[in-house]
Amino acid sequence: MCNLYSVTTNQMAIQALFRVINRYVGNLAPMPGVFPDYKAPIVRTGADGRELATARWGMPSSQKALMDATKKRAEKLRAKGKEVDFNELLRMEPDGGTTNIRNVKSKHWTRWLRPEHRCVVPFNSFSEFNKAEGGDIWFALDESRPLACFAGIWTNWTSVRKVKEGETTNDLYAFLTTEANAEVGAIHPKAMPVILTTSDEVETWMSAPADEALRLQRPLPDGALRIVARGMKEDPAPGA
């Protein structure tokens, strides 16, 4: 599961590659480490065309996931002799979000598979964790870490992300995963992000009917990725 990636290409290059018309990100600084529940750039379709915006990484978790988390919290509180209002606990259960999406047939996710909720997530490298191999193992298309993107979805959602924040309304995103190819599988056998590498793939993901777009939920060919760094929580741009 990918819970760490980098975006170090400048926003002008992102705008050019993904044919962005509008941008709502201000001055976008390089991000050598993007972590769950933090803001990062996405490209989505707005009312006037394609736009570059920022959103928090982590789509709303399923009701089942929130119920399970609330049950565990209620059990801990009861064990301490405290009274528990389960429905109130559930309403205020913090949800840091789901960062990686595999089962796109789930009813929880199908509502966000229409083109207006699809986005692409720019990245230069991404990490999979493997303690035996040295910790965070960073992958990119090659050593220069060229700009590519994940196939993602986004929504605007009101929820409790963190207890100290209370209820907030945010733009949220996550990206799809699929079976791992040879390079990622050697480090993390279970899955890899869905990566788009051509303009045709980006256009298909952003605008095609769902059944056609979801054909892109497949691993990159073996040999398409390189390990570019090991053991670091951030992957700075080459030469940094």
C-alpha cells in the first residue's frame, strides 16, 4: 500500500502536461514527501475545464470501517468504566481517510467513479515500505524521476478528520491500486498504484465511461519502474 510519494516538478510543468486551464494552488512548492491527510495537488475537471487544485489525501472511509473503529473505541472506554453513547461516538469518530482504493465494485466507491469525480494525482516518485530492504523504497519511471500521475478520485466531504479539528469540510482524494508488477512486487507483493504514463491514458481516465476507464486499473509492465532511493522518508529531486 502506497502511503508516501513525492511531487517535485514545478506547477508550470504540471499545467502543461495535464492541459490545465485554471489553477487554485497559489505558489506550489516542491513536496519531496506527501503523507496521508495532508494537502497535495490534483488535476480534476471543473465547471470551466481542467483545473489544478489541492486536496487532502484520503477519501472518506466506508461505514463498515468507521463502525469497526468505533466499536474498538467503545470497548476501550467501557473497560475503563466510562458510559458510552455509541451513536455519538460514531458521529464523531475521526476518519483520517482511505488513501488507496482496490475494490472499485464496492458501493462505497462506485458513486465516485463518474468523470466529474475522477482526477489524476501528479507524482515524481512513490514509496513502498519494506523493513528488510531498508525501510521506504522509492520507485520512479527512471532515475530522473519524470512527472507521471496516479489514477484517482476526489470528492468534497464533511467529517471529523482529527478530533482536535472537529467537523470540517474538505476536498479529498485517493488513488486506485492494482496487482504489483515485478519491481514493486519484489518489495511489496500485494499491490501498486495505478499509474498513467501517456496523454491518451490521462484523457481516458478523465472522461471515458467508467467501464472503459477502469480498464486502466492494471499494473505497469515489468521493467517500467526503477528503484531510485532507499530508507528515506522523503525523496528530494535529483540534484537537490
